[in-house]
Amino acid sequence: QVQLVESGGNLVQAGGSLRLDCIASGSIFTIRTMGWYRQAPGKQRELVATITWDRDGSTNYVDSVKGRFTISRDTAKNGVYLQMNSLKPEDTAVYYCNVRNIIGRNFWGQGTQVSVSS
């Protein structure tokens, strides 16, 4: 089992910035990737960004956030972070931290609300 605690969601004006933090605990030795997903009202949950937990730390982003969002990690703190710049109203959603372990099982945080006003 992996437990995830998120923080950092808030209300911000368009063009502003936020940083989301997620700290993992539990069976952290089984982590393969950590990342962020989001779900807007009436829409399906979508991948925002992921980062591998190996030495490479390879990243992956949905096209709509490339160049604006940056995912990073701190393996010593079991943390993953999402720096979000140039926020747009369409970024408004509940953001969920995700861990996928080495056997493909997903773990989710409780979600944190990001609201961007125009």
C-alpha cells in the first residue's frame, strides 16, 4: 500500500502560478512512476504529467500543459511536485496525485482543487 498526501491547490487568476506537492508513504520501494492527473466537472480524469522513479526520472506531459507545467521529484522525501505557470481557466480541476507501482497498481491521493479565474 502507498498513501499519498497532496497540498497546494488554490484559487488563482489566469496567468498566475501554483505549485502542487505530494508526499508518499508506505510501500514506497514499489513505486514505478509518480504523477498528477486532473478531473474537471463533467469530464473524465486525464493525465497531466508523470515522472519515473528510476535513476532517469523521465517525464511525460499532456500536450495542453507542455511548456507551462513542470513535474519534479525528490526521492529522498518521497515527493513529487507540479509547478504550474501561465495558468488558464481551462486548467481548473481537481488534481490527483498518482503512484503506479511495479505491478501496475494505482494509488491515488484525495485530490486538491485548482481554480483559475479569467
